[in-house]
Amino acid sequence: MELSCKSEYAILALLELATNYQSGEPMQIRQIAAQQNIPDRYLEQLLATLRRGGIVKSQRGSKGGYLLTRDPWKINLFEILACLEGLDKVNKNEGETQFKTADGSVIGEIWQEACQAANSVLATYTLADLCEKRDARRHLNIMYYI
């Protein structure tokens, strides 16, 4: 399982929205793009997909922008990746695959088990968890000069 550029950019954008969540103020695309070094037009498409998936909402007007639809600790990584990559569709078809040989069947079962384990890990981490891990890592990277 590999993290696509699309998913990485979307998660980075959502981290910005999660960091800004307490303020209640929407963030504009250009703000998010500048903070995370994401191309504006690409970010616009990603946020539209996340909006259709119910993860973010948009607000129009001069003070408009994007906001999370729920608290950051209520949005997990599996939900985000399912919205972007269609992981839920893959999981629905797991039991339907018919293998032609016993070898293929064994490989398929192990692959399904690995996918279920990966999805389980993704479901346990929320945007709030990612923010905490990021902040802890930033704290460790602070260098003190005398």
C-alpha cells in the first residue's frame, strides 16, 4: 500500500484545517496552499472531493474558505482515504473475487488480511492524532543555541 500524492496533499491540507479548527474561521485555498506548498488549482480539486465526501465544508463570501465538518478527533484517516481513493469500494468487493487455483486463493486471502490490517490502523488515527504527533516531532526538533 502506497500513499498517493493526492492523498498526501489532502491530508496536509486537512492538517492545516485541523490546526485552525478552534478559531472557527475558514481558511482560504491560497492560505492552505502557501502553508503546505501545494499547487492552488490541485488543492481546489482535492477540497471539492473532500467537500462532496462530507469531510470539509465551504463558506462563501469575503471571509469565506474551508472548514472541517466535524471535530478533528472525529475524522479518521481511513475515512479520508476512502473519500479520495475509493477504499470503501475495494473493501466491498473483497469476498467476491474467485480465484482459479489454490495458490491464487491463498495469496488472495493473505492480501485481504493485509488490507484489513492496514485499514484498521488507518481507522485508529484521527486528524487530532496527526496534529499531536506533528507537534511532538516539532518540539523534539527544536535546537537550543547557547
